[in-house]
Amino acid sequence: MPEFKGVLNAFKKAFKHLYTKGSYQPEDIKTIPYQNLTNEIYKVLDLAIKENDIPPVMLSKLKKDIFIFSGLKTHAELLEASKMLLDVNGHIKSFHAFAKDIEKIMDNYNNNYLYAEYQFAITSSQMAAKWAELDDTERYNLQYRTAGDNKVRKEHKELNKITLPKSDPFWVEYYPPNAWNCRCVAVEVLVDKYSVSDSEKALNLGKKATTQINKDGKNKLKLFRFNPGIQFKVFPPNHPYTKVEGANEVKKILEENIKYIPDSLNEYEKTLNITIDKTIFNKLNRETPLYFKNPKEHANAGSGAYYSPSYNFVKIPIDERRKKSKWYSTAVIYHEYGHAIDNHHDLTSNILIRNLMDKYITSFSKNKNQEFKTIDQRLKNFLHYYLRRKNYDMLEKIGACLDTLMALNSNFGAGHTKEYFVLEGKKEAEFIAHIFENKYAGNEVFKKVMPELYEETINILDKIFKLK
């Protein structure tokens, strides 16, 4: 799948980092290259549940489940690879030898396993959504159905057409899917159309279908005895990655990281058909809600999108501007939560930020502001060009560049007013917010017009948070 390319690229960078460091511990899961691998895995699995019409509360829990799953998968890969760092004599292998040894890990985890997990997530999230929509009256029962072709497992064929009330204990453990690559479903049927199955016999058939004893005498299919709709889980709670050494410690770290993801983010993503990089919220140090309208108690707080430092919330309307540009609808999240992270960590006072701004203010000011003038003119030429073509993504990217330029020197660029940039800390605050845009959303215009500054903005957050 083309979506797997991001995972493979992140995998390569993660394992280069692992080789450079020479070891791996569970707490290292917070390291940037490992976070990036987790996020790329999450993006693939998020695609699997994206198209389903799932109630907001359930959707939030399912997304958090796949984030934890993605992090535990990353941990399992890293742990397995870390055991290949040394040769038989206890010396670090050459990078070439190490890279060759981990090819199988890359292929297994990020092709074979990930594809099966992706397919499972599609079915599991569909069935969770259907469970949430079940009729509460006694007019319907649930019926188990297979795909009905020659690929159906023999044990699953025996479950076909089992018909029981929603309240029957059979559905607690044997609601589909019941294995990797299982395509079975459960559907509602009118009570007078099909006779009710024997519950005890159904339970025994379900137990048989989820029993396969391995060479260690353990039942490798028992983990599938769960109901995604009841437990709000996409993946079995006891999936193999939870059994890996150090998994409990990693899970605690991951749960700590996702606790600041705004609950309303799922609605925002679904409405605008976008995916937000959740790792940005790791950098918050307290809950920061996302609103689409001003809260009643702050009705006059402001218009448009903004972060309120006084009350610590972000407001971003779901309006035509965001609907016209997918880039902007994602970048504005990074921009406004960049303001929040700045506020939480006082990034405006950070010496690395100040040095970076001073460096380019000095550079662009040479020869009577020649570089400022050149960049300003190029951006405004681009602006007129794309205005005629109504390319809203490009217009928003150009606007971000113009506002960044104005933060460096308010005589150039466009966006905020000159009066705004006179206020203490505002130049730094907007510059920082655009750094977050570049880091998480990318900006091809910025990269073309101010390439050196762009690269430095991409890397500076890693440096800052590595020191924290």
C-alpha cells in the first residue's frame, strides 16, 4: 500500500538512530525518531477506521486504542532489533551487517503484520460502529455471518447463522472479528424471521473457533475473545505486543502522552477529512480544550482561530476557509497549539528561538534590507498568481510565509498588523507558531523562498525538547 511508505521511511530513520545510540530501553519510546515511527503506523491504522460513521465518544476511544497499539508495535520492533546490535563476541556490528539483519524485521512488522493489522482494524472498527447502532428494542436479534466463500475457516463456518439476542453472553466474547484476516460480521435480523440458536452450543462453537494450541501449550487465538463495541477497542486487549518485555512501561508512557489530545479533535478531523499528527500534543503540559465556537463564558474572547493564554483553550471554527484548504485545516491546528505549547514552556524566551530570529533578521537586513525586499516581492508575486487560479492551499502557504516574514521585520510581509507586532513577545509568538506549522504540516513555498530558514525551523523543536 502506498500509505506504508511513510512507515518504511520512519522505520529506517528509527533504526539508524538505534544503531547510533547503541542500545534501547522502554523509556526511549519518547525519542523523536521513535515517536515518528509510532505516528506513521498510527496514520495507516487510522485510515482503517476513518470512513466509518462512529459515535464521537466511541471514536475517541478507538483512536486512542490504535495509538497505544502503534506505540507498542514500535516498541516490539525496537526491542527485537536492539538484540541484533551485537555480534557473537559482544561487539557492535557494522551498520551494513546490522541493516542486513533487520531487513526481516522491517518486512515482517511493516509489511506482513501491518497489512493484517490494517485489515483487522477495518473490520473491528466497522463492527464497533454497528454495535453502537444496534436497535434497543426486542424487534431484532443478532446473527453471525461469514463471507460465504471458500476462504472461510472451517471453525468460522460452524458459527454461520448463529442467531441470538444482543444480550446473550455469546456476543461478549465471540462478536466478530475472531482472528487476523477474519471477514465475518454480525447483522441485525427480525426476531420472527430466524429461530433463536441454542446459546450453550453457540458458546462451545465460539470457544472452538478461537482455540489453537501452540507448541508451548498456550491458546494463541484466545486473545480474540473480545467485543470491540463493548470494550471500545479496535485490537484485542491482550494482543501480542502487550506481552513484549517492557510493554507495560511503554504503555504507561503512551497513555501519558495521549491524555492531552483534545476530545473534539476527532470531530474536527472527520468533518474536514484530515488526519492530525497526534505527537504534537505530547508537548503540552496540561489539558488544552479545542472549541469550534467561543465558549459561553468567553463569548467575546475573539473571532477566527486563536489560542487563549488567559483561559488555556484553542478555538478554531470549522468554516469555509478550512473547508477550502486541507493544508490550512491541518496547519491551523499546529499553529494554534504551537501557541499553547509556547505558553506552557515559555518558548518566546528560549535562547535557541531568539538566536534563530536574530540570525535571519541580521542576514535579511544586509544591503539595506535587500533580502527582505526580494523575499517579500517573490511572495507577493506568487500571491497574485495563485489568487487568479483560486489555489487555496498555495494561498494559505504563501500567507504563512508572509506572516513569518512580518514577524522578523514588520515593514515587510503581511498578515498581522504592525501594531500587533509592537506588543511584547508577539513577534516571537507568531514566529514560533509558524515553526510548528513547518514541522508538522510542511510548507513547500517556505522551503522554496527561504530554504535555509525552513530547514532550521524544521529541526529546532527537536533540539529544544531534547534539552527539556
